[in-house]
Amino acid sequence: MRVTILGAGAIANAHAEAIAGFAGRDDVPEARVTHVIDIDAGRAEAFAEKHGIPHHGTSFEAVLEAGEVDAVHICTPPAFHAPAAQAALRAGVHVVVEKPAVLSLAEVDAIGAAEAEAPGGARFTQIVQHRFGHGAQLLRRLLDSGELGKAYVATCDTLWFRGPGYFEVPWRGRWDTEGGGPTMGHGIHQFDLLLAILGRWSEVTALAGRLARHVDTEDVSMALVRFDDGAMASVTNSLLSPRETSDLRFDTEAGTVEVSHLYGYTDDDWTFTPAPGREDAAALWGPDPSAPPSGHLAQLLPTYRAFAAGEAPPVTLADVRGTIELAAAIYKSAFTGAVVRSGEIGPGDPFYTTMRGTGPAWAPVKDTIAPVEEATR
Ligand SMILES: NC(=O)c1ccc[n+]([C@@H]2O[C@H](COP(=O)([O-])OP(=O)(O)OC[C@H]3O[C@@H](n4cnc5c(N)ncnc54)[C@H](O)[C@@H]3O)[C@@H](O)[C@H]2O)c1
């Protein structure tokens, strides 16, 4: 498969390395990055040289028109994800987009319409690499099989630190270019995994604040989430936490399962504590030395197998929608003070078209902000 990388910034390296990691494997289709495109020609050229990519340029449309691409990996700032994804799907090209896939529920639904009509059955998926480590997959399997019993309580903490310098990149900290603060940009990794494990949520109560950074968005949010089957979780998304961790904890009938890492985990980062009287359950948990750690390669291997087989990728548009809907609900609850129920944010709701919605009390829209194109350079 001929792969184009769109956006040659920091995370694009993980994509180029993961595709290079397909080489020599017989359990995945052959794939090669043939083009890298960036609005900054120098960055595209340097990236092509670094990763041995034969073609580089500044026009994604030209690559699409020439029919030289089977799959595109969109690694631009978030404001460009949805337009590029729709253009690719219309051209019959599979789309792998970085998180957050979109800026709003309205954009997810527009991509859904494009995917439904895509020639050749082209598919859309989003990178959420922490779903794909062995620990997360084992936990999901043990809940599905009933061996862990019911899940009752969970915590989901993204406690990260981003100093003022981080926000000097112009597209960060803005509703129109980043989509939101740590809820959309950082904690989304963890609460996407929470949803992958616990399933559909039913209601959310949240708070958000801009406590320390010079940004338009929040720099911390906290939410309480109830799931369809009754389980309850707390979710914290912070960029103000000097000792950084990404921690999830699941209390089930048979025991407590925990992972504590930062940007990626191995089996060593997971623990299992059996419930009193359920010491037998300890035997359910164990490492798999053959499994890749959570990361882009772990997600892209099954994704490309699905592309080649004409099947749905392991992360579907419906999965993406569930996670983006939870983000929208956190913002809506935080900014309106209301409990937000699943399904209530639809066309006509201010939180359907932007995460900012009716807006936080701290940040009226600035009248001096740079245009989107300028802010994303
Ligand atoms: N999965 C992860 O763990 C992870 C980690 C970091 C970032 N990300 C996500 O990846 C995306 C990119 O983040 P980054 O840190 O690599 O950003 P970055 O600023 O380092 O790179 C973005 C690149 O896109 C280019 N660009 C901007 N607009 C463009 C356009 N219209 N067409 C083509 N190129 C364009 C820029 O010139 C730049 O080279 C974001 O959505 C971010 O949230 C994901």
C-alpha cells in the first residue's frame, strides 16, 4: 500500500517508524511511505530525507489527483484533520488521523457521510494507540468473558505538565485550532481507553478551569461519568501537574486492575489485586512477552490488515464519535452547570459544532487572534 504522511511535525515520526516496522513481517500487507506533504516545504524535505521517503511536497490535492496514494496519515494540527479526511475519502483513500480526529461532533458526522459514500470502501480511523497494548486488550477480554465479573468503579487521570513555553506554538491553547485544552488534546488518550474498556456512557457532570496558563481553553477539567451498565468513573485532565502520570484503575467484582504510565505502557506497568475471597482471580492476569507495547505500530498492524481485507478497522468512526461526544459533554456540563446525557448534543446544540459551545466564563472570544492558517504554521 502506498502511504502519504500529511504534516511532517513531531508525531509524524511515529507514523513513519511504524510503517517501516511492517518490513519483513508476513502478517501485514506490504506498505511503504511514498510521499510526505507539509505546508512548510523545508520540513517536508527534511522529513523525507530523514525517513528515506522518495517524494515530498506541499500539495496533498496534487497527490490525490495523481492517484498516487492508498492511505493517508493525517498528522497536521487538528483544524486540518476533517477537511483532509473528507477529501481523501472522496478520492477512495483510507484515512488514519491523529487524535483528536476532529474539532466537533458536526465534523465527525460530516466524515461519516463521506466514509459512507467513499469509492472502493475507503475507511476512516483515528490513532488511539493505548487501546492496543496487551494489558488493555486482556482487560477487555476478561470483562467480555465475565471472568472479572462486573466493573463498578474506575478512575482515569491524565496528570501532565505543560509549561508556558509549550503554548508558544500558535495552534495550541485555542478552540479554533486545537479544539480544546487537555480534555481534547491530552486526556482524550486516557478516557478513550476508559470507554474502550467500560463501553457506553450515559451521563456526565464536569468542571473546567483556566487556572494558570495564558490560553483560551481550559488547562484542567474534571468529570464524573456514569456508564450504561451502572459503573461510575472520575476523569481528570490536567496540564498543571508537576509529577506526571497517566493512570487508570478499574475495580471489578474479581479484583482491581491498574495501569500507571506516561506516554505508553508495557505489561510491567499493569498490576492486578484480587478481591478478598477471589484470590483465584490472580491467575487470570499475566504478561505476554510476544505482544508489542502500546504504540502506533500495535494499532497500525491490525488497522492495515483490516484495510487490506476490506473490513472495518479496529477503531471505527463510531468509536471516535463516542469519545468526541464525551469530550463535548464534559465541556457542556462544565460551561452550563448541567448534567449532560448521552445523545443530547445534536444539530442545533451550541456544543455540536464547537467544543467551546456557549463558552467558558473566563474566555470571551479574543478579537485579536490570528487567522487559523497563520496560527497553524
Ligand atoms: N498520538 C499521540 O500520542 C500524539 C502525540 C503528539 C501529537 N499528536 C497529535 O498529532 C497532531 C500533530 O501534532 P504534532 O505535535 O506533530 O504537531 P507539529 O506542530 O509538530 O506538526 C504539525 C505539522 O503539520 C504541518 N501543517 C500545518 N498545517 C498543515 C496543512 N494544512 N497541510 C499540511 N501540513 C500542515 C506543520 O507545518 C507541521 O510540520 C495533533 O493532532 C496532535 O494532537 C498525537
